[in-house]
Amino acid sequence: MLAVYSLTIFAGAFLLFLVQPLAARMVLPSLGGSPAVWNTCMVFFQGLLLAGYAYAHWSTTRNVRRQTALHLAVLLLPLAALPIALRTGPPAPGGSPIPWLLTALALSVGLPFLVVSSTAPLLQRWLTATGHQAGRDPYFLYAASNAGSLIALIVYPLVLEPTLTLQQQRYAWSVGYVVLAALTAWSAIITLRQPVAAPAGARRTRPALVREAVPLRRRLFWVTAAAVPSSYMLAVTQYLSTDIAAVPLLWVVPLALYLVTFIIAFASRSTSADFLSRILPLLTIGLAVALAMSAKRPVWLVIVLHLLTFFVAALLCHRRLAASRPGPARLTEFYLFIALGGVFGGMFNALLAPLIFRTIVEYPLVIVAACLFRVRAGPSRDEGRAPVNVILDIAIGGAMVLTVLLLLQALVGWAAPRLSSADGDILGLSERQFGLLLVVGVPSVIVYVLSRWPLRFAMGMAVLLWLARPTPEGRILHVERTFFGVYHVTDKATFRPVGVTTPHGPVAFLVPGPRLHLLVHGTTEHGAQFMDPRERAIPLTYYHPDGPIGQTFAVLGDRIADRAAFVGMGTGALAAYGTAGRHFTFYEIDPAIVRIAENPDWFTYLSDARRRGLRCDVVLGDGRLSLQRAPDGEFGLIVLDAFSSDAIPVHLLTLEATRIYLGKLRPGGVIAFHVSNVYLDLAPVVGRIAADLNLSALDMEDSDVTEAQEQLGRSRSHWIMLARDPRDFGALVGDRRWRPLRIPEDAPAWTDDYTSIVGIFRWK
């Protein structure tokens, strides 16, 4: 009986967590590859998990024989919805994607997921109703559930996704559901063959089923202890996928760690909350310092720091949750409250936070919340503390760090002009590094001293994380948060080097330049413009006239740029290359970007180009889906430049997507891929696509940009041009700055059914 129960629970959990990345992959292309897709999917699945646990809790209050018969009938309902598939059209452009996404998931996988989610609590409850000795404490079966979930999360990105197409994955999951239904029926038959006492008498006499009294405070603790790790998991997932890529590998790693913490926490011998409470301060303080320094190198170390801090915090919360679990009679109720907490945590991140916060505040908030679950060190620890002591802890923790902060800011202002060397360094550090060392480094020591008191430490961490928050350069003109990310428009002063010849030789110094407006998406600049009327027509950053795309327009513009398509708008800088008689079409998924780019108070590229006679259209919606509706052979130039922060929408860089672009490209046209990326080397991906489609490819990595050129608005960038024939590149072929794209033998071939970032990750 235990073997069949364990196998059934394992299979149910395996299917439950296999379908989550599968469903997210199905809907991702329709929403521009946004990192927010996964968070919203998680909220949906957590909500259905809660509904499944509620069904299990409600149905097990009835006679076991009737309940098993009911569940066997319920198991048959999802067969009508198999195989799972996306059963709705694309979302309407311009509106909120969340209602469409939730509807699409409900129609596609809602009913099967709901039924499968009830498997674990139901079978554990069936075990308590039998005479088996293991029924006195059936929580050990929770390990089988989490093991199945964990293996599914490992198998999907490493085995299923690389080897099976999406259609094959959908059919394989459907077969798995039939197997689960058979295992559940077998478990039900075994249960019905066991001697089961009458419900009333059994509950009064059998120790395993004695219903202990659970106060409201304890139930609230269950919800909170489940909500904080759930919220933390989504926050760290969003952080990683925003700057790298929205792909299953980066989705499932935090989720897998989350499940591991459940397995460890509910094990009979588990890491103590005291030990976790001692190491969590070291990790959170280190993370705060890394955030303050905007650390991105080495990449592996930054990722490990974020994930390790999350792992320890989640394990601490789950360990305290496991320590407070009730007896078996309230097993389904306990799981119901855990699921309720998971839903609350997910809803806070995916639905509530974007409405109440203009920036990503939920990540530091949930770190502070996790710190509140630390147990108090020393012999003075107790459970009930007077409210006045709680208020005192909060006031002391925040006040100490704030006082030190104000003193240090004054010290930085005093020391900078007195200790600066001729080149602007202070004691061998740049002025920014020196300021961060004092303003973040010293308060970190103070915060660690407070770690003996959980409340004081948490308040100190709140101040420290506030100091560590990323802030764009310059004066903020506009902040906006949408489903697709956080946008800042800032006004920044610029300085330009000027050389003067004196009797003692040449002297270089900086003079004020024109004001500069910047568009920052997440942590990445997505465009800029000088506000001086004499210079605002110059496209800046990655689109500078001296850069790769500027050279492309200079050499090929008269031939190919009369009709051009741009997937991704940014500030609209590419409109600066438009002249009377040309027709440019911008494809942009986020209406907020369109509003920002078309507001002349912030950026004037589009309005200036239209005044010059450029015909400029804007099409709202996912670039790939929208471009697919354009007439074949319409464009001479197609530019792919749709990044989310520094993350790439992978569905725009697949073999099938490039075939669509080729269909819209007229003979002699060129496709330009902007592949600048801190974390991923995308050149092999584009190169493999070019080889598979028998296209010619030119590559230019514009990395030799001097500091003086940066002051003039030019940024380092990496562009790849594809064409059907090398002659379509014109004079670019003879330019030494452009090289034929080298394609490694092991270059990955990205398709709609397979995308893997492992082989192209920049680990250093």
C-alpha cells in the first residue's frame, strides 16, 4: 500500500510541475517573451493548487468510500480537455495582458491541473483513514510529492525541452495523466479493501485522527510562513530573468530550490532554525552590498549569491512552518493554509506590486520579511514579547542605521574635495566607489551587530537595502511600471573633453555639454537624446552614426531603407535616419514605450522625423506576430531590437521567426540583429540560423569606443547583418570593421521548440 501511494503521489507531483513550464512556454511568444509571464503563470497555478487542496479538504470530510468513488469520477473529467493546447487567439494589443493570460491558462490546462493538484493531500488523508501504522504521521509522503516535483523541474529544461517538440510534450503529458488516473484508481481500490472504522467513532478513539485545537494565530503563522518564500521565489526569478532571458531554465532553478527547502524542512532530521538564523544575516548583507555596487561580474558568483540567500531564507521559513504542523486529523487543513499562503505571496508579486509600486520594491521587501522569521539568539529568546519591546526594536534598528548614514554622507561630502587626486580618485578609488564604501560598507557592519535581535536586524536591513537600490543617473522625469517592466526617463548633465594648448603643453579638461535624456528599462539604457536643438537629430547609444547600424544606413540606406521595419521602439532613435519619401514601421508590444517615445517633452526623434516628411507608423503588439501580418516582400530592411532590460525575447531569435522575416524581406534586403548582451553570446545562435537557412552573415562588435566618444553619446554595441546574397551587403563587405560571422561547430540551433542558453552563457 505504501509503495502504491508513494508512486501515485510522486507521479501526480511530477505531472503537476511538468505542466507549469510547458504551459508558460506555450503562451510566452504571444506576450513578447516578457519575464512577467512566468510570475503570472505561477499565480494562476498557485490559485489552482489552493482550489485543489480545498476540494481535497472538503471531500475528505465525508465517508472514505463515498469520497474515493467521487474522486474516481472527477478523474475522468479532464480526459475531455486532453491533449492540452492553447485554446485562444492572441491577446488584443494595447490592453493589459493579464486577463488574457489567465483565461488562456484556464482553458488550456485549468481542469487537468486542478484534479492533479488534489492527489497528494487526498492520498495522505486516505492513509490516515486506514489501520496502517504509517497513518499516524503521513507527512513522510510529502517528501515523495516534493521529490516528484523536483525531478520534473530538472527533467523539463534538461531533457524534455531539448529533445521533444512542444506538440510531443503536450501528448506526452496527456499520456502521463492517463497513467496517473490508473495509479489513483489502484490506490482507491487498496484503500477500500482496508478496514475503515466509522467516521465518528474513529475520530473519537483513534489517536491519529484526534482533531487538536488550532488557534487563529497559528493558522495565520502558517499562511505567512508559506507566503514569504513564495513571494521571494517569484522576486528572485524576476530579477534573474529580467536581465538574462525569460526561459524555463531560469524559471525552474528558483522553483526547484523552493521545493528542496520543503523536502529538507519536513524531513525528520532537518537543519535547525537557529543555525539558519545565524547565517542568513551574512548572506543578506552581502547581497545588499552587491546590489549597491551593481555587481554583474563574475556572473556565476552574482547568481549564486542571489539563489543561496533565497534558499537559506526559504528553508528558514519552511523549517518553522514544519515545526508548527498539526496532527494528521488536520492534515488537509494544514495543506490548505500552506496553499493559501502561496497564493497570497504570488498575488502580491504578480498582481498587487505592479499596481502599488512604480519600481521593483517587492524584492527588498520580501528579503526583510524573511529576516523577520529569524529566531532570537541567546537565552533571552521568548515567544511572546511586549508590544513596547517590539516597537523599541523597530525604532532602534532603523534609527541606528539612518544616523550612521547621515553622518557618512556628510563625511563623503567633506572628504571628496580634500582627498581627491588629480585624476579624481580618492585613496585609489573612484569617487563613486569611495562613497559606496562608506555609505553602504560601514552601515553593513552596524546592521550585522544588530543581528542578535531579529526585529532590529530586519529594520536595519530595510535601510541598507534602500541604500542599495539601483537608481538611474540624473534627475528622474518619469517612472512607469507595466507588465513588461519598469521604465525611467531621466535628465542628465553631460561633460565633454576640450583640449587647450598652453606654454606648458596641451591641457585637457571637461566643459558642460548639452542636457541628455535617457530611457532606462530595468537596469539597462535603451536609448538617449541630446536636448540641444542643434544636436537632438543625432541618434545616440547603440544607434550612433559611427556605429554599426549607422554605417548600415550610410552605405545601404538609399537602396534598402525606403521601407523599413523595426521590432522594438525604444526612444525611436532609428527614426532619425528617416527622410522624406521613406516609410518606417515600428512594432512595439508595450503602449507605455510608445507614449514615452512620442512625448516631445522627453524624446523628439519621432516628431522631428515626421516633420521632415518621414511616414512613420506604429503597430502595437508582439513584433513577430504583428510582422507576420505584413505583406510578403514589403521591407528592404528589418531591424530586430526588442530587449526587455538586458533580457532577450527568445522567440524572436528562432529559425521559424527568421523564416517569417525573410518572407517579409524583398529581394536584396537585409535583416539586422542587435545582439549586445552582458550575459549571453548570441552570435552563435544567429550564425547557426544563417547557416541553416543558407544566408550570408556579417558581424561587427563595436567595442573600441573611447571615453570621449561615450561623452558624445556613442555606446558599445554588437550587430549582425543577414542577407540572401553577399552582394546585398554592398560596400560593407570590404569594410574591415565588418567580418564574416564565424559559426562554431557546436553552435545551438534555436527553434520554437528548443532554446537553451547554457552553451552561450558568459560565465565570467
